[in-house]
Amino acid sequence: MNNDHVNPLMVTSEIGALRRVLVHTPDSGLGKVVPSKAQDWLFEDIVHLDTIRRKEYDYYTKLLLYFLDPAKLKGKLKQADDPRSNRSFYKPGHPEFFRSDKVVELQNLLADILDDAGIKEILTASVCAVESCSYITQQALVQLPSSALAKVFITGSLPDKTMIFPPIPNFIFTRDIGIVIKDHILLNKPAKKARIREALLAKYVFYNHPLFSACRHNIIELADTRRHFLMPRNGEEKKVTLEGGDVMVVCPHHLLIGVSERTSMEAAHQVINILFAKKLMEKISVIKIPRKRDYMHIDTIFTQVKRNVWVMLGNFSKSAIHQEAADPVQKILDAPKKDDSLRIIQFHHNNTGSPVYIDNLEDLLTDISTNDLKSKDKVQFIYSGNNEFPYDSREQWTDSCNLLALKEGVVLGYDRNDKTTEAFRSHGFTVTEAGEMINNLENGTIKPDEVKDTLILIPSAELSRARGGFHCMSMPLLREEV
């Protein structure tokens, strides 16, 4: 696009053709997660780093480049994958790294801002304060080259492999560090201590990197509630936490915000008031989901595929919510607890005091497709695990609903979710393996513009164990309008 350098940020939908995206390649920090710390660092298991890099995430990188910045890879695939290169093409900080301004690597942006001596000193002091490092360690870190220091901040290890503080293995989930809303960036406020350094590094990048220089006045930060430090620790209802997986821009005037395990009601409250005050949105729908690790964010239970097509977990379908219990006693006993129920409240800019209450997720998504996106086609729902127990829950756990749209109708997902894949086929989608798609794009058998209504499956034996799909592993910076 000719105006990329003028307008690096603009997102008005979940499905417009992706033109610029922020990612982070799996780093050595992932290989340092130990069983005793896995849950503290928000992992359910330890993962095999080399498999994630070479046999899984590299496919993702290639597909992003072919669709967003083909000149970086087309005609060079064999060279990039030559074993003698030891993956130098895919390694941030390496001279042979692909360095694209469309598929943007977060680690490189961090290294760029550390070239400024003032920022380097302040950010090093900030990281060392957060991680309780000694002043001597702080002074030693400042002496490192910018590229090496960026790597230390992310992996927790010095160039000689000495670990000085924990890694931040969740940095690969760039969606959660912030979300682009039109030409603004909403920064996260992490719910978990393990992600505090991520938020700090991201904030410095967004405020200081030239890529975002035109948008510095469009950065939105959420404040803690007044006198929050005096409130009891169990005052969850007033805690301000937000992660990008709970925010979706579904059209230029409608935003969805989830209240979940990671995003609080107080954060939703602030987002509504700020966006309405800035006149960025006309309506905002708050989707309160159960505070369960199974769900985590709203993008783990649904994402958009086309104007009229959504993939979702059947537990939140209209039929599941309205299903009657076998008898009055069972109905009472099985009634969901306060925190286990789904609630949808829609606020309108011109009448915040009279919100609209929506019974179920399907009705909300149908309304978005029909009225917001003006789809003339029947709205369709593709269910996790083809809505068959126990596959629905099993495949939702491995991110069957967490898909990234490269453009309308073309989405990336995991190859292990077999029943969900069957459901896509039954709805008329072509299903293709990532390797086959990459070969066809490389040899010219197919062009990105020609790919329609397709689910592209990426190997996922290890990636899925990190508990996030490709929607989580992407922060769209620029999408074409739908």
C-alpha cells in the first residue's frame, strides 16, 4: 500500500485484508520454562523449543510474508530453509533476518529504540527495578549492544547464557500487549505478574519507535482506580486489568470487550468511557464470560472468519444456553453460579444509561454480521469440535476458535483440531496444509489474491501447548477496510 509509511496504524475490522502485523518469534526464553514455574509463567506444560521454531512457527512466518510482504521471501525459500543457514533468516537480530516493515518483529523494534542512549538507560533502570536487580547488574546491562540487550530483556539471559531474571515466554502472544482501535493503540494492563515486563517493554516501543511516531498522541493507557493501593487484595471488581485478546474491533463503529479471567469489569468501564469521549466508537458490547482458565479471553471462544461466518464454542450457542434441564430440581441444581454465566451488555454512545441486554453470543454475532457489516448472506456458525462432545471442549482447549484472518475467508489454524476442520469443510471451505500452500505460493501455482474461503492448517504439536492460537500470536497494525 502506498500510504503505509504515512498511516502505519488502522484497524476497523477483524477480517479486512491484513497489511501490517506485529509478531514475536519464539525465543530461547520458551526453552527455559521449567515444570515448577510453568503455571506461574502461564504455561500448562513445558514445550520443545526447536520443534516450535523449525517445524511450526516458521510456517506461520512464511505465510505472513507471502501474503503481506512476498518480496522478502518469494524466490528465496530454498535459501532461507537451507540447513547450513541455521535459520538465520528467521532469527531477530541476525544480519540475515528478513526484517520486514509489514511482518514487524517486536524484538527488532525494541533493539531500535535502545540505540538511543537516554532510552537505553531509563528502560534498563526500569527493568532492573521490576526484576529487583542490583545496581552493578544495571550498569553492566547498559554497556551491552542494543541488539544483545533487547534479547536479554526478553529471554532473561546474558550473552554468556547466565540467567539474571525470568524469561517472558508469553511475549509471542503479541495480541495481548495492546490492540489497535482505528488509528489508536490501547495498551494492556496485565492481570498476571509474569506479564508486567512485557507491558513495560511494549509501552516504550509504542511511545518511542519511529514506526509509531505519527500515533504517539493516540496511545490510550488505563489508570488504576483512585486509592487502589488502599483497597483489599480481594477487591477484584475494582482491579483494572486488560489484555488484547479480550478486545475486538468488529467494524468501524462497534467494539467488543471481554470481561474474563484476564480483563476486569473496571477496565471495561474505563475503555467504554474513554472511547466514547474520543468518539472512536458508537457502540461497545461487553461480553462477560466465566472466569475460567479454559477460556482466558473472548478470542478463545470465538473469532470471525467472514462477514457472515464465525467459529465459536458451542457451549455459548443459543441452543446450549436455552436448553432446559430434565426436571425442576435438576434445573435448580445445575443453575450456573454468578461467575459462571455469560452476560452481554451493549452500550450506545448517545444513551449510555440505557444499555441493551443480549441473551446469547449467537444473537450478538448475527447482529454484527447483518446490521453492522450489512451481510446479505445467511449467518453461519462453525462450532469447535463440530459441536460434538468431548471434541468440542478438547479442541477449544487447543485453540480451535482462535483463528487469524489473513483476509476475509482465509484463516490460519492448528492442524490438530480434526473435528473443527471437518466442520469447516462441511461449510464449503477448502482445507489445506501450510506446507502445500507455501509450495504453491512459491512456485506460482496460486497467488495470495486468488486464495478464497480457505482454512490453512499449521503444525501445532508444541505450539498448542503454549495455550494460544494465531489470533493470540498477532497484533494487527493495519487492515484494509471491509
